[in-house]
Amino acid sequence: MSIMALFVKSITKSLPKLCS
């Protein structure tokens, strides 16, 4: 797994938290 993929994954995971 590339670091970029992990970075994108964490961002997409924290997005809903920021929205709500």
C-alpha cells in the first residue's frame, strides 16, 4: 500500500466528521 493511498483514505474518513 502506498502512503498516498493511506493519506487519501484518512482524508475521506475524516470528511464526514467535519461535515457533520
